[in-house]
Amino acid sequence: MFRQQENILMNLFGKRLDAPELPDTPVGLQCRELMEAKTRGELGGEIARLVLFHSPSDIQQMKRNFETKVRDLDPAYRERVTSKITEHLLGTYLRIRLDNQQGVYRIWDQPIADNKKKYWQMVAGQCNEANGADAPAIRFLKYLLAGYAMLVLDEPGHLVGTPFPGGNEVEFTEGIYYCPVRDKAGDVDAALCPFCPAQHTPKIGYLRPATKPTERNKQEFIDNCYRNHNFNG
């Protein structure tokens, strides 16, 4: 069950596809323009132009689509993860609208790394007509919102607090984002992981507690300390 929940959450954005060349489709042409952006500000402005073509009703449609995908999961987990995914989608949409209104893109001059630009190759491949259950326009909107979070804001593709099976969540500790499945990108069909700025959540080690421990993590840490120390003198 945990594996099923993990796969559904990581596959929200589709399976990993190789897309070395961008197709001559409407989305493919738009992705070419996005790849040409040289700075965070340029990319942010281009994404805002495309995202603000949509209305909040499209965000609600994305929410309904996600609810359909997770309907067979544990009800308590389903409610938590749906709430966080909705918060991410709507929150990013509103953030883009605010950033666009405030004109912040003029001063965001940090360069976009070449390896990050490959994100748009992947997006073009994911948004083919025959690929996936969502309508291509809605699918593209999901990737635009995720791209804004990761490439423009330098934030994870999954919002802080997004739960994963086992009780772990995406965290932000001492200026660093941590994701409990970041290092599983090669094990699960997930498109966002290679472009996400989060680090993998550190395991509990010798005198090293979890960044945001669950009750299970706390007990593991206590057991680990007991095994590795002589408390009996």
C-alpha cells in the first residue's frame, strides 16, 4: 500500500520520458521559448504569461483530476495529500499573479542553469495528445506551476508539508529543503525529481536525529543511541 501511495504521488506529473527534441506542437513551440529564457526573471515572465491565460476554475479541475487518481488510497492519507496538492497548485497560481503584478521579474537576474532548461524538453514529451489522462492544456499547466516553483523560486516541486507514506514529509530546515523520496527518482517513474532543488531527507545516523522526526523516527534514534553508546559505565 505504501508503495502504491508513493507511486501515485510521485506520478502526479507523469512518467519519465526521453524527449531530446521538442515536437512541433503548440506546447512544444512554447517549451522552446521557455528554454530560451536566460534568467529567473525572463523565465518567470514567460511562465506568468502562459499561466495567467488560465482561470482558477482550471485549478479546480486539476484538483478534481487528482482526487480521482487517489480515490482508492487510505482516507486519512488521501485527505492530507489532496489538501497539500491543492494548496500547492492554487498557491503557486496566486503567487505568479502577485509576482506579475509587482513586476519582480525585472530584478530577478540570476541565470538559469543549462541542465535545468532540459526540464522543458521533458514537459514537451509529457504533454503529447496521447500521453496521460489529463487534457494537454491542463497537463501543461501543472508543469508550468511546478516549473515556476523549482526553476524560478528554487523551491521543491512538492510543497513543504506534503506527506509521503511512512509519515515523512517534505521539509524546510535551516535553509534547506528535504524530500523523503528525492533519491528514489531512479526507482519510480517521476518527472520532477531531476530538476527539484530539494535534498534527500537524511537518515537517522550515529547521533544524528531526523530533521523533523515522526514518533517512529524518534524511537529509531533512541534505539540507535543505545546500541552505539555504553550507558552503563
